[in-house]
Amino acid sequence: MAETTPRTIAPAKGKLGVLCVGLGAVASTFIAGVELARRGKARPIGSLTQLATIRLGKRTENRTPLIRDFVPLAALEDLVFGAWDPIPDNAYESCLKCGVLEKHEHVEPIRDFLQAIKPIPAVFDQYYVKRLSGVNVKPGKSKREWAEALRKDIRDFKASNGCDRVVVVWCASTEIFIQPGATHQTLAAFEKAMDANDVTIAPSMLYAWAALMEGVAFANGAPNLTLDFPALEQLALDKKVAIGGKDFKTGQTMLKTVLSPMFKARMLGVAGWYSTNILGNRDGEVLDDPESFKTKEESKLGVLEYILQPKMYPELYGELYHKVRINYYPPRGDNKEGWDNIDIFGWCGYPMQIKVDFLCRDSILAAPLVLDLALFFDLAQRAGFSGVQEWLSFYFKSPQVGPGLYPEHDLFIQHTKLKNTLRYLMGEEQITHLGVEYYEYGKE
């Protein structure tokens, strides 16, 4: 085995505050699920940090501890929750209104706990999210004033809850599409634009700036242009803060990052991929606005191009037609349906079809991602991993990467990258799956 040295990681002592931007379906389901798990009333299914194992060394060594026993993660018992939201519902009211969890089995038993989590007044501007409105918003009209108020919120939350560390996770709605421009290139330009209430500085960027200025890790669960631009990426490095995103990879896109690597691995051609979704939660209502949908569409469309590499394989993927649709359908609520029609072709060009109908529960799939991201971003922070956390691409539709790099979308490569990073942190040998050492031809 090659000699490796564990990285110095500060211990996960004390309380970890998890501040969610948004207290809607995703955040309330996440918070309730963690409390139910702490009380032994539900299992944290879907969470790698809680249920997954990690192989160490050779297959013959039979070393496969749970990830939470291998790396020093914060314990569920040490998590403290807070949130911002323009809608004044507390976590209990949000759970009931969103209707994700069964009221009598999973909400009423923890009613007192949920009622105690009241949303902090949010920074909200309807220009950026057309289909939402709210009364629980911060006063004033200055973006600088709002950003400084968010910094104070973080400090106050940390002090009032006795937290040693805090992580911020964006669980709120999708903002309108914004192209990165001159105001996003340097911190000076960004802050000047913020002072001028420039329209290119969206509310999500104010949350990100506030977190970074407070030395708090930030994970972006929406496709917004939030902190994936030079000004805030450099600020994260300067402040030694872990950042990453974007857009939780849950339903239809998760399946795309599983199926498309299969087609490419077997050199099967893809002529077309038509995807449509129906959902009726707050996310669906927001995405019914064309400007917000444009942001989501950009995130969802890029997956196939990066995985299939049509320029490298023009015969197989050069003419691929990819269409994505999202339709707001209130009766469906949080139970999203993602339907895909995939036209593929094989030997001698003969066509075939695959049809997928994924009747999923959006927030049930997203909640364990929020938990894992909170714990892993806290781990990264304690390990001195500042800046973009590409190793957590596993959780995102549109992974944020360093300058000059293309994002890796293949779910299995992302999974290997995540586990190898954990091995690296703990001084264990990387797993390459080469395997020649088990056979005569691999021995010197």
C-alpha cells in the first residue's frame, strides 16, 4: 500500500447550526426528518453520511466502515436549525401546508419542535421570483443594508443557539436567469454594484456574500447564479470558506446522469431525449414563470452534452435533440412526475426506444441531500478545504468547478470522487478498481 498521510481535521465539537434559505417543502421536510431520526421514529434513507459504507484497502481486507464512523462528521444530535423565508409559516405550518410528510405519523409527534422554528425575515424581491410574494421580509430597499442584516442574522443565530459552527444551504426558489457580467468579476465591482442596487445583484448573491463574510460555508441547492462567479469564488478563498453548488440533483436529472453514462460506455447512439415534468409545489409555481424556468432549463440541459461529448463522438451524439419541459400542475403537489422518451440506436444504426416514468417525491429525494451537504461542507471547512468543493458534485445538477475545468456529471464518477476524497482526508489509499494485484499477471 502506498504511504499516505491523514489531513489535519479540526474535531466536530459543539453544535453545528444549519441555516436554510427557505422554509418550504425541502427545508421543512429535511428538518422534520432529522428530528424524527433523532427520536428513532424514521430512518434517514437516501443519506450517504448516515447509511453508506466506504471500502478501505483491498477487497480481501474486508474493511467497510460506515462513512459516519470513518470521517469525523457532526452528529445528528448536534444539529441546530434555522431558516429565512418571506412566508411567515413556522416549520410545523410549512410541513402541513406542503403536505410532503404524513401529518399524524411524522408531523404531529414533533409538533412542538417544529413550531419553535420560525423563519427569520427574508431578503426578497419579487422581480427575481415573479410568482411568489411574502410579508415576512426585511425592511428597506438597499441591497447593502439587506446584506449586512443577513450577516447579523447569522451572528445572532450562532450566538442565541450556542453554535460552534454554521453552514448555510440554499433551499429556496429558483430566481430569474442572470448572465455573469462585469459586476461579478471582482469583489470591488460586486460590492460597488451592491451599493448601487444594481439589478444584476440578486438576493441569493446577498445571502452568499453575507455567509462568506461571516466565514460560513455555503451550498447552493438551486440553479441560480449565486456564487459561481469570480468575485465570490475569490472571496471564498480569501475568507477560507467552503462553497459549492448548484441545483440539487434529485429526480429526472439524477436518472439522466445514470442512463447516459450507460449509453456512452456501450457506444450506443442517442438521437433524441425528450423530458417533461409535472409538479404542483411552490417550486412548480415559481418555474411556471418563463424567466425562472430559463434558469432551471440551463441547469438541466447541460448534463447530456458533458457526459456524451458529441464533439468527440459526432456519429453517436452529434445530432442529439434534447428538449426539457416543466409544467405546473397543482393537484400533483410535491409528488413530481418526470417522463422521458429516449430514442437510441445500435448495431448497424437500428433504432430502439427507452421510456421512463419516474413518479417521485421531490422533497423526499432532496431532504437527505441537504443533510449530507451540511455535514460534508462542515467537514470540508474543518479540513481547511476552502473555495469550490468539486468533490461534492455528486449532489448537484450543474456542478461548480474551478477555473478552466469542465464539470463531471456522471453519477458514478462523482460517487468515486466523493469517496476517494474521504479516503484522501483520512490517509487511506485511493481505490482505482484496477485489480491486477489479485492475479498472477499483476505480480512483479
